[in-house]
Amino acid sequence: MPLNDLKSDLRKASNPEKAKLLQRFFKTGKGEYGEGDIFIGVVVPETRKVAVKHKYLGLKDIESLLKSKIHEERLCALLLLVHNYQKHKEKRTEIFNFYLKNTKYINNWDLVDLSAHQIVGHFLFDKNKSIIYKLASSSNLWEKRISIISTFYFIKMGQFSDSLRLAEILLNDKHDLIHKAVGWMLREIGKKDLETLECFLKFHYKSMPRTMLRYAIEKFPEKQRRAYLLGKV
């Protein structure tokens, strides 16, 4: 069966020692954000190769893969979705709806970061974007991360308003992974339009979580960066 062949190829690319490192890196211990996630030790480039090799796998099999307890199998499912979304315009609505229906399985930051902007962001760019605001108000950490990372596509296209609105909504979120995601998107805005980023920071930098601010100003000149961190801008 094609699905079993894909799983077999992932096992062949696995590395037990790498798996141990990934278990720690992705915080899979009790009480951590990735609690219970299982890794077999396949690096992203190898996972991509497996996904491309099995690019004709049907959506039903992709759904089965996405529901796997094994992290690399879920990642492979998402890479397949991204590939199919990009290559088959007629399937984009179906894939977008499928993605949002299955957010409970998109449950670690790399899974979000490698898929959300390429599917949700791309699909919503010229459409009503209310769904990402609904996700931003979710109690689910990963849905909130999907909301802000989805706007990465908007930023690439020179549209910043939704990213900035979501940054304000998530400004007081308690989780470090949201702080990092928002700071990252703000930094990306700064790469496109530094004035827009500095305008946002003018109003919010003193109240921003420290991690969010550090990510946002990472590319600033050292003197300017220190001024922001010391609250002396």
C-alpha cells in the first residue's frame, strides 16, 4: 500500500540518536508544550524527499498520516498538503478546508511554520480573513500560532495590516511560542518596511513581552537595539 511504503521510507531515513535530540528540542516532556510527541529522528530535508516521492498519495491517506502519533509522519502529511496545494489549483479550497478541520493535529511549532502561510495565508490573501482572527482568540496555542504565521504570506506580498492587528491582539499572550512568532512576523515587516515596524514599536515596545521585542528588533543596529531593550528610544 502507498501509505505503508511512505512510512517505510521514513523509517529508513530515521536515526535513533537524532530522535533523542529532537524529543528534547521540541519539549516533549511532561507538562511541556510538546508533551507526548514521538520522534523517530528524520530531519526535515529527508522528510521532504519522502513527501515528494509519495506526492500522489490521496487525501484520505494524508489524513491518516496527519493523525499519526509520530511527529515526522504528521510533518510529511503537511508537506504533502503544501505540495498538492501549490501544484493543483483546483484542489486549493478542499485542502484549505481540510487544513482548518484538522488543526488539532498541527500541534508543534515546526508543523505550523512549514505549512500555515503556504496554505492558509495564500488562500486568504484576497479573501475575507475573519477566520485567522477567530484562530487568534482560540484557547489552543497552535491555532493562535497558525493565525499569526499565516500572515507571513501577506507580508511577503507587501500587506501588513492583518499582521499588525494580530500582533496587537496577541500582545499580552502568555506563551513564549506566541511571543516568538509575533516577533518574527514583526521582524519580517521591518525587512519590507522599516518605518511601519518602527511606528508599531513606538506605541508598543515598552509593553511587549521581552522575547517578542528581541525577535522584532533582531536586525536593528546594535546601538538602536540596546536603546529599545533599555526603554530609551
